[in-house]
Amino acid sequence: MFKKNVGGIDRTLRILVGIALLVAFGLNPSSQYSWLYLIGIVPLATGLLSTCPLYSIFGLNTCPRK
């Protein structure tokens, strides 16, 4: 599996933003560009899994060191 590279605050923000975007999609599904709210799946998934592929590519890590 992937190495964890998303820390506490970063993880919390990702989950909150993901949920907010998905709720916005649920509240306004008939809008012309409402499908863009589904992008919220990405931050939600990376927050829940504590890993971000882009962080791995760029060598970033917000997890506390062990």
C-alpha cells in the first residue's frame, strides 16, 4: 500500500472540504456544473486513507516524524 504522508490538520481539512463539496452536490444536483462538486471525492479519499499521490511525487510529507 502507499506510505502515509498526510498529517493531522491536513487530513482533517481534506475530509471537511471533501464532505462539504459532496453535500453541495447533494443540495444542488440540477445545476449545469454540479458534477464539478464530485471532485470532493478526491480530498475525502486522500484524507481518509492518509496518503496523497501528489505528495509522494513532490516528496512532501505532513505526517509527524516517528
